[in-house]
Amino acid sequence: MTDILTLVFRAFSPQTSQKKDPSVGAPSPAPRSSSTALLVGEHRLSRSVLLLAAVTAASELGVRVAFFAQSQIQSLPVCLQRGSASLSPEGLKKITFSYPRTLEQLLHQVASLHESPSPPSLIIVDRLDGFLREPVAGSHAGFYSGPESCAAHVSALLCDTAAFLSRALEQRGSSSAPCRVIASFLSDVDSGQEHPILDVLDRYFQARCTLDQDRSYEAAAAAAQEVWHIYVSGTKDCEEGPALAQEWKLFSFPDGLMEFKLV
């Protein structure tokens, strides 16, 4: 998963933008232990990052993407609209947008992904917290009544589905394996305390990208509207080396463009 986000950050960095080389920063296949990630922070920016990940994965890596959101996507980020190299009709055709309104619908649609004749290699869920606020209905109501139980259930389903689809892709000899999962979660960062559900989600998502706004003078100095820190962290895997730790900066400009810089 973090390989796709790193590809996004590099593709929209000033150096790569100048080179206009779509192969720059293309990642090698990610290990299965780091194929899930949680993007925590402000919704407006996190949705833009998710859309960048979806389009970049489909266009640059040629993989199919399943994108789930409660509210309809009205437009793509400006940096994608102006980047003709990344935004192509063929790439967009590889992205399937679905709009489940409830957690029950999300669970059903994710569980049905294995029935697709062309399974996705990237599953994206926008605003997981929005689904967890909805009361659980239907067949799951009696078993997953609390938000922590619901968070554990949907996270486990996403991980199990990704593992199943990874095996299916490998059996087909597809270079798109493994299947990755990226979800966003809007946490109350202003309270100074971490949302309790994040403790549950961290048990399932091996990497976390945290958006933290930089309120110093740097935004004005860079002529940017906003500057955000993106802290990428992950759990240690004894077979894959040390825990992941990386920091990027996201510059959001008044004209809607975005740039990423490695710190």
C-alpha cells in the first residue's frame, strides 16, 4: 500500500513534475504484510489523496481499483485535471466507484468483490468513520452493535478480502498482485486526544499516514494556502526489516494544485 502512496507523492513532487516521466518512482510489488494503510486527517485533503492514489494506480500501474464512498465524487482534484499524463480515459475505466450509504451496504459490497470477473488490486474506502457512525441494521445488527466491534468487523473483512483477491490474482499469473487496501478516517485532531476507534483500526492496518497541518510561517513563505505534514508510520515486520517511518510535506495552493516534498 505505501508503495502506491509513495508513487503518488513522488509523481506530484516538483522534481517529478518537471521531468514529466511517469516511470519515476514506480514501486516494486509491496510485501503482503504492508498492503493495508489508514489515512488519518482532514477529510477534504484525505479524499484528494485517495483520488490521487486511485488514478495513479490505475494509470501508472495499470491495476483495477474499487473506490467506496458514502457521498458521490463530484470532481477530481485540480492537479489531476491539469495532469494529462496521469489522467487518461483508459485509466479511469479501471476505477469502479461505488456509493454504499450504510455500513451494511459497504460490508455486502466488499464481500462481493470476489465475484468480479476482473478483481481489483486496490480497495479504497473514503471516510470509514462515516460508515461507523451509522447504526448497524440487518443480519449484522445483533453481533456488531458497538462502534469498536463494527470497526473490527469491517477492517477484518477488508483484510480478508484483500488476501483472497491476492491469491486469486497470483493464481491467474497477474502482475497486479497483491491486492492493497487504503482507507481514510477523520479523527478529532483538535481535541489533542486520539480517537479510541483508531486503536482498533491499528490492529488491522499495518501502516498509517497522518495529516497534521503546519500553522507556521512556511505556508506564506511558499505562497501556499496550506502546508500539511504527512507522517507515514508502520509496524515492524521481522521478515521485512525495520518499522516504516517517513515524513512528507503537502503544499496546497490557492489554485487547487498540490505538491508533495520528502522531508
